Amino acid sequence: MRLLTLFSASVLLAFFSTTTLAAEVAPAPVLAAKAYLLRDFNSNKIIARQTDEMRVEPASLTKLMTAYLVFKALKNGHLQLTQVLPVSVKAWKVEGSKMFIEPNKPVIVDELLHGMIIQSGNDASITLAEGVASSEELFAQMMNKEAANLGMSKTHFMNATGLPDTQHFTTAYDLSLLAAALIRDFPDQYKRLYAIKEYTYNNITQPNRNRLLWLDPYVDGMKTGHTESAGYCLVTSAKRGATRLISVVLGTTSETARAIESQKLLNYGFQFYESNLVYKRNQAINSLKVWKGQDSTLATTVANDLYLTLPKGEYMRVKVKISSKQPLIAPINAGQEIGAIQFFLDDKIIDERKLVAAKKVEVAGLFGRMWDGIKLKFE
């Protein structure tokens, strides 16, 4: 099918105009880190990046994937928050940070989640992994499968904790995908757990190592990580108004440095960029001619809320071009791809999304199909 331009690239959405001059955008900050990335959650726009495809050790940032799979098991009913899990000798004796669970003391899934997310307990991570998959080794296979599903093409997991292994690696880019997926797919669990500042288990109170929870009122998660070789790492999410940003800062020199550098990155994003909802999911965008159907026209829409993230002051310069697959011939299913919408800034495409059918169009009767068939010959 050929593409038919319905509106030229010079036609603007009602809320755009061409009178505003280009805004001056400050360069991204220089961070004392091996790698970093800043992503807008709603639009998936990458605002700033540096060596974000470089292979790094994830350290305890690994526990974002461990949590993702545990949340998935809870959602599917394979685990329950009140379910008691046994503590293996392996989990009890693991090195590194702990929540201090014991083999002879019952512990429930919800306690383990608190211990893993707030206290960064390696013992909790292994116990949860064994609860989901019977062994940490099988759980690591699940982690890699889920990573592939999320598009984390440069990531490979060997364990549920982040303890060093030559085959345990990721990138800042992949970690940003994982962080966004965790918030998107399990918003209630994220809100319930990741902003908690301290947790007490076995009469031992430990603080959340994410210092930004104390320093920035807009920060509501996510996870710290540290090993000798990985350095000090931090994945952070902050929300101001409707805008949520996700920062990934890897390989700093101290706990203080990872907090300071992450704060710089978040402040840069909020100060110089804005994210706006252009079209809501299922909102009618335009109407297209349909042939041989019970309806002669069909509204187009987008499958998900469509946000644009741009430097502040740039929205008024955006141009929009809509194209459709022609001719559109019934039957057409709701949600079927029938076109595309492109957004231009200075004649460069800055974003593009599929347009889908807002509803189903059934095939017309015999006479209607014949009449439209005749008319199509003269189109």
C-alpha cells in the first residue's frame, strides 16, 4: 500500500506555532562518573548520555532485575507477600551487604523485599531467587530471558545479587530500560517500597543507601550499587509534576559523589527540558476514508499516551505530519496499524509513532462493496 500524506509537514497542531525563536539549550553537565544516562520516563526520550553503551559491572543495581522478577511472580500468583520462604545455607553465608536473616527463623516474602530493596541484602536476594526458581542459577536464566524481553541487549546476569563475575555485566542504557520497566509494569510495588528510608529486621535498623531520598523531595527511588571494581553507582527516579526522570550514574568514587553527580543530572533535566502529553491513548487524532466497510470513515489514535520531551521553549516550533496507508479497505480491526504521525523540529524528525484504528470496521454488504470497488477504480 502506498503512503498518502494527509497534511504537509508545514501544518501544525493547534497548540503549536512558528513564531518562537529557537531556545538556547545548555550542554549536559560534566559528571565525575564512568558512564551516565538521563531518560524521560513518559516519552522514553534520552536527554543526556555519556558512554552509556560501555560494559560495566552492575553491582547491587542487579537487584532491580531481581525485584522485577519477584514482582512478576507476585502478580502471576506464583508468590504471596505473606508466604514464608526457607533460608538456605548459601543465602545465610553470602558475603557483602545483608539483612541478617537466619535459617531457623521464618521470613516472609514482604520482609525479604524490604531487606533487598532498602537494606540491599544479598541474603534476601538469594532467598527470593530460590523462592521463585528453586535455585539462584535457574533464576539467573530467568533474569537473562527477561532482559532480552526488555531490550537489554548488552546485559548478562550470573546471579541475583550483583556480586562480581566476569560474565555479569550491563550498560547504563540497559539499566535505564530496566528501571523504566519496573516503574511502568509494577507502579504500586515501586511506590510502596522504593522511597522507604530505613528498615528494621532482626532488631537491626539499616538506612536506605540512596542519600537523595533525604536530600531531594522529588526523588522517590531507586537503587544503589557498589563493588571495588564497579565503583559507587546509583539509579534514581524523581518526579516533578507530571514529569518523571530516570538517571543512571555509574562508577563514581564515593557514596557522596554518586549522590552529588546524580543530583546534577536530574537538576539539568528538570531545568532545561519539559515533557508534555500531546495525545492521550485512544484520543481521536484525525478521520480517514474507509472503503468497502459498514462505516465510511474511521478515526485514528495512538495505542499509548504520546509524550514529547524537548528543550524548554521548543514546543511552539514543532511541526506535525500525518500519513496513512491507502486505500483503507474493510475489514479493519481496532488497534490495527493504519498510519504514522511524525514530529519535526528544524526539518528533522524528532519522534514518530504508529497510528492505529480507534474502532473495528466490519465489511459492508455486497452492494456496498461493489459500489466502492467501482469508485476505487477512479481514485
